[in-house]
Amino acid sequence: MQPNPFGLRGFLIDAPDYGSLRSRRDGALIVADGKIAEIGDYDDLRKRQRAEPIHWIDRGAVAIFPGLIDCHAHLPQYSAVARGESQLLPWLRENIFPVEREFTGPKAREECPLFFHELARNGTTTAMLYAAIYEDSCEIGFEAAERSGLRVILGKMMMDLGSYGQLQPKKILSVSLIESERLCRKWHGADNGRLEYAFSPRFAVTCSEKLMRSAGELAQRFGAYLQTHLAENREEIEKVHHLHMSARDYTDVYEKYGLLTPKTMLGHCIHLSAREIDAIAAAQSNIAHCPTSNLFLGSGLFKLDQLLKAGLAIGLGSDVGAGPELNMWQVMRAALDVQKVRSMSEPALQRLRPSEAFYLATSGGARALGKSAVIGSLDAGKEADLTVVDLTAVLPYGKQGRRFDDLSTEDIVALCIYRAGPHANLETYVRGKCVYRASEAAPCQ
Ligand SMILES: [Zn+2]
């Protein structure tokens, strides 16, 4: 049994605001009843008089970060990563729909627990995910998410145009709506809000007007999330233009059908006009920037500065399987790379700093999910979602090399972005519960 309360000692680092890091070199957290009860210098917290003794966990040269937040990934697609050389639409047809078509029954039961284990192993504590089109793929996903201890927002994929299922075209829409509603009723808010539902129309290419409108209404009725893809690829945008001739632009399709809400997460948003950016900002919808995916599919370069300037809440997404891995440090690295590549042709553009990419994967993601009051930074009163990173695993020459005492907080964040991942993640906590521990000798569950 995990002690309650308990203390964690390490180099505390978070980014409560865009562009600013906060740190305590020999810091500590006291975790009680799933929350960060106290935060401070280790020496101070250790000496404080208490009614009951604290069980201290001291893993040596570690950094303790807020748990990483993945705002966009596809549960059925992990087995198909790094596959195919084509752009979005042919890649979906050739590589992804065949994999999603199989994601039901035993296959879903086998893969879902592995997927959540991988998230925890990577230090991800919150994930917003799409299942396949089948009700059981989402049900099995929620059951595995429930057991994993992770914070998960999940939805059954909705598509009624060009879908990969076996249903008669006439039945697809009504079945999709009935199943999505049933899943939402069962899972939205489960385990005190750790599990939540997202109505998930895939994108305007594969969704009828009726489907999108109904998804928007259902999400509003249940206070659930909405997630979809927007303006990822030029060919996709052309296709949407032909399918929805009366719309002013791609974003207008979602606007008209009630999909832009403060609980909407829009994946990608690479090719947006100024009007579209304003419309998303006015609706207070949120964006999942997925740079590893955008580079893999050659979709385009995200205009981070323009979207931030409009005041949009932006998180990062691995977008597995177009993104090749669940490691959010690698997604942060790709976010830096995308802005560097842009700056080659736009010299006036300010480069993205490691601290800013780290913000997007923690506090930024929390804000985009409307969860800033609960997660995203290391503050007393917030829920204890944490990742504990072994700094010797990211330093060149490891334990033999330079000591991390000599490095600035920004240096450490940069080292983690460029070199951290599952090999360096020692422990992951959600609501103060250990959901992953690297040590074979003392697994947490
Ligand atoms: Zn996606």
C-alpha cells in the first residue's frame, strides 16, 4: 500500500505561465489524499512539525515535473506508427483505416492496457484520445483507462461518409449517435471526473452535416468535450471546400454545425486564415498542436505565434499514429524544430524556447482542456499528477559526467526535451497514486 501522506524530494520544475519557469533545486512536495498538500524546500518541509511522520521518497538526482499532457492521439493507431510515406488522405486510406477496422474485440482488449501502460511509462498523466468507430473499442478503452489510473478523455470515432465499418450506410449515422450517447452516459465524469467523454466527429471530410450538428448538440447536453481535426493538409481543405460549398471556409463548417465550443479540442490547425483564427478565438475553442505528426505526414508548419497572439489555448498532441511515439518530450522537441524551420524563411520570427514548449505540454495543455485549476503546475491544492525524471539518464556521460547542480533550470528542461523519455522516467503519479514505477524491485502496482 502506498503511504498517505508521503513526501517526494527532487528538483521541482514547472511553467505556470508561458515563457517562465519556476524551480526549487532541493525541493519537496508533500502529497496527501491525491493532492499536493505542501510544496517547498526539502529542508524546511522535513523539519516541519507534523501530527504524523512523513514517508519520504528520495530517488537522488531527479527532476519532478507536472505530469505531461497529450491533447490528441488515436488509441487504435499505435500499432501502425511510422508506416507509409504518403500525405494525410492516402495515408489514412492505406495505413490507418485498415488498422482501425480491426480494432474491436480481442485486438482492442489486448492493446488498450498496453497503450495506457505506455502513456504512463512516458510520463504522460492526461490524454485526450479517439477510439475506433466501434462501441466496444471505446468501452474497452475506458475499462483499460479506468484500471490504468490515468486521467483520460476518450470518445468513439464518429464518421458516416466513407467509413470503414460494415454497417449499411443508412444505419451508420443513427447507430453512431446512439452508441456515442450511451458511452457518454456511462463514462463521462467517472471516478470523480478522472474519465471523461469527448464526442469525436473525425473531420468534415468523413462527417455529414447531420452527424456534426448532432454531435455538437449531444456534447452540449452532457457538458462533454468535442474533438475533431481542422485544416491539417491542403488536399483535405480542398475536399472540405467541395463538400461544403456554402461554408466560408473549413472552420465555418464547424461553426455552422455547433462544433466550436469552449470544450472543443481542434487537432492541427495548420492552414488557417485570419478570419478562422478569430472565429476559433471568439468561440474559445482550443488547439492541439501535433508537430511530430505534422512533420511525419509533411502536413505543414504550425503558426504558433499567430495563434498565441489571438489568445488561443494551445496544448501539444502526439497524434499517434501519425506521430511516431507517445513520448511528449519528443513532441516538445518537434515543436521547437517546427518553429526553427519556419524561422529560416521568416527571419523576424522569434524562436520557440524550451521553457515555452514545456509550458505547452503542461500548463498549456491543462488550460486547453479547461483544467488549469486542477493540473498542469506544481501548486499546493492541485491534484498530484507528476513525472519523476532521472537526471543522470539525460546528462551526457550519465553519473560520470557533469553534475546537474551546475546547470540552469532552462538547461535542464532543454536536456529533458532533447534526451528524456521512458528510459529516464522513474515514476508517474496521477492524483498522488503511482501509476508507473521503473524499478522492477518495487513496482507500484
Ligand atoms: Zn489525429
